[in-house]
Amino acid sequence: MDYKNFQTFTAKQNGGVLTVDINFGPVNVQGQEMLADLSSLALRLERDRSVKVVVFESSNPGYWVCHYDTNLLRDMSQEAVPRNEVKLLDLQSVLERLSNLPQATIAKIEGFARGGGHEMALALDMRFAAREKAKFMQMEVGMGILPCGGGASRMARQAGLGKALEIILGARDWDADEAEKFGTINKALDADEIGPYVDALAERISKFPAESIEACKRAVYASIDLPIADALKEEAYQLFQATSKTPAIKRFTIADENGAQFDHNNQKNWENMLIDLQEIQN
């Protein structure tokens, strides 16, 4: 797959990992150009099983994605729209498409991620932030609106109801360590640690079958959207999606025939054994 001709970022594939490097203008503003690029990127990734992990980072000093372009917000209707006529906003649609990608998606944040930028991070599967560099904010309430790129919808799922309202209604900056405590990121890391940590995680995930990565994502997302009985059915459904497309059964058979599950060394070294199993491809 060709990952070229983007205006707001570059994309480089190394094995099963695609690194998206955002660098657009002085502050990485999230405007029509970035939304078009993200939509084009999603279209390609939806069809590409050679990419298993996508890492979103920025080489623009001080910024991951600053916020949604206020020039676009000026065009919003000043009249209330009836509930039955409401359609998804452009930002909501693009970020939902990112959220639904079959690949594992990771935000490596080393600068400002405010407003729509923070909402973009929330739409990805995992988020890691650098201490002394990353800053987060949802400023919308102070502007007279609300987070409208999925922030109001995803925040409580990450942080819980009370913290989500504190973040949204407080409209203040918070740093990487606070974000980790809030639950809006996976982990805060020192500036010299975040690169190696994210690289190692992405590389590890990329060793696993694309189909099982997608199945795991679908099952986990279903767990927060569905009642438990329906979520369990989705989990079972995704299991058979995976076994129909990966060498899982062959791997289980080889392990069983060699008595692997009863071997003390194997039980102590599951982490390494999982990588070794990827050599059994068919």
C-alpha cells in the first residue's frame, strides 16, 4: 500500500508498524486538510493487513495536535437543530473511522493535545505522553460549546463520570502525570523513555496475526458498548473470526503434541514463547 501525498503528515511503514508523523503549519491545527488526510489514511488502512500497528506522533516541536480549526467552527449554525435531524459532524465521523480501524492505534504525545487534538487521541486505542512536554485540555465549555469530536462521548469511558465532568467543565490544562491518574492516557513517561517504550510495544504487537489483533479490538470495544450477555456473544463471535483466519489451531496442536503446557520453562516464559509461536505461520 502506498502511504504518500498527505498534506499534514508523513507516513512511513517499517514491517508491520506504520508511523504517522504530524507536522502541519506552526501548531498542527486540525482543519479540513488534516481531516481529509486522516480520512484518506483510514481508507488505505482499512484495506491493508500488512500494517498491524499505527503510531501517531509529531515532529512539530511543542505540539501533537493543537485543536480543531476555529475557522470551521465559525460556520456552525446558530439555530438549534431538531434531534431527529442531527447528523454526525465531520470531526466525529473521521475520528470514529480511526477508532474502528482493524489495526492497533497508538498516540505518542510530546506536545499540546487540546480540544479536537485531545479527542483524536481519545479515539485511538492507546495513549502515551511525555512528562514536561505533553499538555491536555478541553476548553469548549468556556467558548460556549462542548467537546464535539467524541470527547463528551468517550471521556467517561476512559476516566469515569466524575473525572470526565471535571476535565470538561474545569477547562484547564493538565499534564502527563495527571492524565495517567485521570485515566485518559495509558502511561506517563519521561521524555527519553517514551520513544523506546512505544517502539517496543508497537513492534511486539506487530508480531501477532492481524486478524487476532482486530478480533481483540472488536471484543474489547463491544464490552463497553453492549450488555454483558451480548458482549460475551461478541467475544465468542470474534474468537471464531480469528481461528478461521489465523494458524491458531495449528499452533495449539503443535504445543499440545509437544507437551508445552505442562513444561515448567514454558509456563515461566510465556511472554517470549508468544513471539516464538509467530514462526508457525501456516
